[in-house]
Amino acid sequence: MQIEDAVVVVAHPDDEILWFSSILERCKSAIVCFGPSATSVESYDQGRAAVIENYPLDKVRFLKLTQSDANGEGHWKRPSDAGFRLRRPNVSYEANRVKLVSALASLLEGERFVFTHNPWGEYGHEEHVQVFDVLAALKAQLGYELRVSGYVGKRSLKTMLKSSCTLDGPPLIMKTDQKLAGELRQLYLQNNCWTWREDNNWPDFEVFYRFND
């Protein structure tokens, strides 16, 4: 496959550089699903709006859906046989799934390769899992090849182990773009909306697996 033919789809602003720095500048386009938060302070949302306004890569499209803030509500210690689940109902989370299906089905029509979050949400983020679930469901309808990131954390380890059987073939290994990663981190930090550790060190390489359900 050619990375230049691929679309990257992520949940939040800064996910595109945290987990996909190795392919962000080379990919065909990227889609960031969420923007404002349902519960965060106004200054945080203003920071994200400023980042979007001044984003240096024209290929990145921001859908600006309001995130459900379901982070921390997942059943990470006891994942079900069907995969990830929330510990309690979240109306906004379910409503966002419907919105994502509608938006992404249109935007990804005719695409051949899509990269996104993995079934365990990298370090364990419920909205990362939601975006993956939507793209996995649309895969059968739209016919694209779906690749997921290889990042994992302690919270999501059990879900990763249950999900590993859905990953197929040898992984794609890409060299991390340290320069672009540093530049975009600085943009988010300047606008007070970087969501990860300020001293984050990216690995030398990122790994992407083909999802095959």
C-alpha cells in the first residue's frame, strides 16, 4: 500500500500527532472528529479553536463534534467477549456514534486505506475506541483496508489481549517524524490544549496492524 493514498481518522485534536506522527505528513488527508468538550473549561475549548484556526497542514479536516467526555467510564478490568464496553450508560457517547457513522460514511466513500485508533484506545481512551468501532463497522460497507496503531498502556492491556486476534498479517513499521511531532506539540502547548505529557518522547518507530474482523 501507499501511505500517500491513506486517510488518517482520529478522535481528538493532538491525537493525530501523538499516535500517527510517522504518517501524518505523508498521508492523503486526516480527519479529527471531536473539538469542544461537554465539560471542560471555556479556555480549553478556545485553545483548540485557535489551534484549528492556525493549523499548519491543510490536509487535516476538523469535524468539531462535541466530545462526550466518557474517558474513565470503560470496563477496562473486565472487557467483555465482544470487546470494550462502558460501565454505565452515556447518552452523549451513544449519540456521538450515530453522528460519526453519518459523517464518516460520506467522507470516506471511495477511499482505499484508512488508519485509526486501535480497539483498545491506545492507553485506554473510550472515545478512541468509539472512533475505531465506527470505522470497523463502516469497513464492510465501504470496502477500505483498515489499519490501527500499535500503542498500548496498562489500563488497556486486557482489552488489547482480547482484541489481538482481530489483527492480521505483518505490521507496517514507520519511522516517527520527530520534527513535526515537536512542532505540533508546541502549537498545542502555546494554546493550552495539549492533552499528554509535556515531555513526551516519541518512539523511533510506530507500528500499524491491519484489522481483519
